[in-house]
Amino acid sequence: MAQITLNALSRETEDITAAYTAAGGDAAVLHNHGLASLVVSGNKVLSANGTEGIVLEKKETEYGVDIKMTIKKGYKIPLPVHLCFGLVPKDGIQEIKMDFVAEEDSAVELIAHCTFPNAEKVIHKMDAEMVIGKNASLKYTETHFHGPYGGIQVLPKAHIKIEEGGSYYTNFSLISGRVGYLEFDYSVDAEKDSICEMVTKVYGKADDKIKILERISLNGENARSVIKSRLAITDNAESMFRGITEGHAPRARGHVDCMEVIQGNAKAEAVPIVRVDNPLAKVTHEAAIGCVDKKEVETLMARGLEEDDAIDIIVKGMLA
Amino acid sequence: MSRDGKKILRGINLEVGDREIHSIIGANGAGKSTLAYTLMGLQGYEHEEGSIIFNGEDVAVLSITERAKKGITLAWQEPARFEGLKVRDYLAIGARGNGGITEEEIKEALRKVDLKPEKYLSREVGEALSGGERKRIELASIITMKPKLAILDEPDSGIDVVSLKEIVSLIRTLKENGSSVLVITHREEIAAASDKASLMCEGVILRSGDPLEISEFFKNRCIPCDNRVSPPKVV
């Protein structure tokens, strides 16, 4: 029985590794014991490598995994930590609960690949609570790889607290395969002298539905933030963007920037919201929805590209 | 070519020879850029009558892409911004029709427009580059394409006096590499480097000929143009 389980896990590891590679990840890093990594398929932790300065706890639950990761005080993790989440079967649920703490003066980069190559009826849910300690830094990149069926719900939700002098950079990208249904919900509380940059890039096709809600509260003096969203939707896809930045403290600076390109019968809505209740704070916004820039298309056509190829290059560039 | 019922270009008769640098000179609003866009076939600048003969073939009915594949290209006065598109990739696009391009050839094109490859290759065309830098990248993309006819819309605008010499040199290089160059300009230096020039006013080519003579005529005779209502009287 133990042998069967081992074989099953081995197969699952192979499947998720293959999907990870297809998603653009370098599978070798998952097997390199010199690098910190975590591989989760469904509710199974297939591998977990720690490294000095990182405390990693994980617990398998009915539908997913509870993860607690702490970057210890003063540790600057020199190489990125690789996270691989996914589900290879065509149906299932994966719920990731993450508690992340970067203690004072620590620094780490997390690179997450989420792979759902065969999803026809899949729910991928993440609920994260993150604390970036005083003068600590977190760079978090999350890249999704989905198959062609669109039968997936992606529900990432996170609350991030950035303490004094801390910095948080996140880049969420879902441009490969069908989006399915995406409901992205991140909120940030930024304290004194902290920096926050949130970037989302999504390419919706067919009847994909995209909802993005990003909210940053600049609570501390001199806190700075940027929300940058780049969406391309085509066919009958729909998108809704809400980017909210609130300036509550002197010299807080924030900017909300949403650009959406629509083609076909796609429908897009973008609402940047800025709220300021401190006269020394300043928050700005810009939002644009439209077709691909005509001059850009004609420039590439004047270099010999067909119109469709020109549009493809422009859209991919925007989402790169 | 007309817009809102008003003729923008009228009775244009222009000939650009093989490996010829031909300047189009004229006041603002004379129709110079409109002529360039019409030759390239841009949307909204479709020609209405007559023909555009290129290498013996009427290309007036062809799309922008088809014209480009035949060897015609255009450098905009205000180049497009491409978010996320690296300079390296942008310069390689024009060379696709010529069987591709090597990294060294891309670097050489950047050097020809006085940009250091190591500084610009991996930057984005849409990045916060200055107008002059974007213009040079635009010209580099013309070099890598190796067109038969390069239409340059005011390559000198936003370029300082020192850099102007490099632009002139670049135009000569295009010619040496086998391109004909139709260049729209306000600069005497570029006109002087041309083989031929034409003077435009009110959508009409008034005269073509020796570039210095045309340039002199424009400077001395075209100013009292009666608010551009009618062409100047030719003495």
C-alpha cells in the first residue's frame, strides 16, 4: 500500500513538474536542494525544500494546503524561493491558505507558478495574509498557466500589511491559456516610508470573466504606491477593474494606472478611485480603454507585418 | 486625397529616382506629411485618383503591409510608443522580410544613429525615452529593414544641431545601401544633401529641381504666401 502511494505521488510529481515546465518554469529549481521551493498538487505537498533564514510549515487540508512561511529577522535570501501550485486533473478544488511574514530587515523574492493545464471544472482559491516587517522587502511574482478549456475559477485574495520602511512588489500574470473566471482581490495597508507596487496582467479570451479589485491605503507618512493594471480582452470576454488608492498621511503618494485593450465583442469597465483625506497627500490616476493604438499597428505594418500579427505583438508587449 | 470635403493634395506629380535623396520642402500645413502618409497608404489617407507607380507597378490599391513588402516604408515624425516591446525586437521586425537579422547587425544599426547598443538593446521602445532617442530608434528600424524607398517624415525634428549631421550621414548611408529616400524637412542641411527637392504649398507641388535652388526659393519667395490661400507667384 505504501509502495502504491509512493508511485502515485511520483506520478503526480512528474505531472505537475511537466505542467510547471510548460508554464515557463524551470523544473530543475524544484529539485535543487540549494534553493528553497514548495510543490503542491491539489492538497498534496509533493516536495518542500527549506533554506537558512526561512521557516516553512505546511499542513494538508481537505481541499488544499495551509502554509506558514516566515523569513527570519535580518535574513536576505539570496536566491528566489520557487512555489509551484496546481492541479493536473480536469476537475477538482485547490485551496491555499498562506500566512507569510517577512520579519524586520529581511528580504526575499517568491516566484509562484500556478498550473492548471487540463482544467474543465476547477476552483483555485488562495487566501493570504502577509506582513512585511520594518525595512523588510518582498517581491512576489505569480504566473498562471491555464489550458484551453476555460473551466477554472481563480480566486486569489490577499491582505498585505507593509510596516515602516518596508517594500512590497507583486506581479500577477495570467496571459497563457484561458482565464476562465478570475476574481482578484488584494488590499494593502502601507505604513510610514513604505513602498508598494502592484502589477496585474491578464489576457481574456472567448467568454472569460475578469474581475480585479486592488486597494491600497497609504496610512503612513511618505508611503508610496503604484497600481498598474494591463488587460487585453477579446472575443466575448468581459473585464471589470477597480483600483482604489487612499492617501491618509502627509506626503503619501499614490498612482492608479489601468490600460485595457479590447477587441471583438469584448466588454471592459475600469474605475480608478482615489480618496485623500490629508491635504499633504497626493494620489493620481489614469485609465484608458480602447482598441490597439492605430499608429503602433500601422508602424509595424509599414515594416511588413500583417495587421493581425502587428496587433498580436502590441498586445503581447503590453502584457510582457 | 481629401478630408471633410476639402482637397488636401491636388494634382501631385512627383518622381523619385532610384537611389535618389529627394527632399520635400514647404511651410507647415502645406500637405507634406499628408503626402507621406498617402504614399504609405495609411488609414484615412487613402488616395482618390491617379496612381502611385513603384518599380513599374501601381501600388495605390495595396495595403500598408503589401506596400512594405514591396520595399516602401515610413518613419513617423512622432514615432509610436510600444509598451513592453524591446528595442532589439522592434529593430528585428523590419528585417523579417529580408531573412532576419543578427544581433551584431542590430547593434550596428543602433551605432549608426549614435545610440550605444549596450544601453538601448534591452530597453522598451515605449519607455521614458526622449523624443530624440525615440526618433533615432525609428531611424534604426528603417536601416534594419533595408527598404527600396524610405519615406522619412521630418527626421530632423527634435534633433539638436550636432545630431543633425548624423541624420544627414544616415540618409546618405541609406542611399549607399540602395534605398531611395523621400525626406520631408524644414532643414537646409538636409535639403543640401539631397539630389533633388520639391516645394509644396497648399497640397500642390509647385516646383521640383535643384535642392539649393528650391530651398532658396522657399526662403525668399514663399513667405508672402497670402496666408497660404494661393500659391506664390513664380517670377
